Amino acid sequence: MSIVPILRCQQIPYCDVNSSHTAMSTVPILRCQQFPYCDVNSSHSAMSTVPILRCQQFPYCDVNSSHTAMSIFLILRCQQFQYCDVNSSNSAMSTVSILRCQ
């Protein structure tokens, strides 16, 4: 089984603008990092690698440590999916939930 890269995510704060663009609020989003993964089919009888989806960037605003200013960055919006993880000795796999970018 080969390994393909996908994106592991971690939470960071970002600012959201409402539909009328009249207000912003800070909500959690997920920053992504690459890591290898494999996919289990729907019957859980086989594993295969699947292609990752291209990530789309969108703007978010970041509050500095003193909470005195915000700046805009690009980040990756993510969604949940299942992946299987190989342990450090490569002797076992387990299926866990992470976040894939779309």
C-alpha cells in the first residue's frame, strides 16, 4: 500500500464576516498540515490510497497576542473524514477521524 499526502488540521481563531458585511466575529477554524493517510472502503474489507482534494484558500483575520490588532491571512477550510493511522512500529492500523481540506 502506498502513502499519499493529505492535510492534518489544528484549530486556530479567525474572524468571520456576516452575509451583510456589517459585523465580524471570531470563530474557530482549522489550520492544515501535510501527513500520510490511507482510506478504508465502505465495507471495511480493503484499504486503498485515495487522491486528496485540492485545498481552497479563504481569508481570515488573526488577532495578535496583545489583542490590539488584526491582520488578514489565507488559510484552508477543512471538513471531516476517516483515515487509518499506522502505529510507529508499522505493525497495526486504526481508523480515526481527522479533517480533510476541500
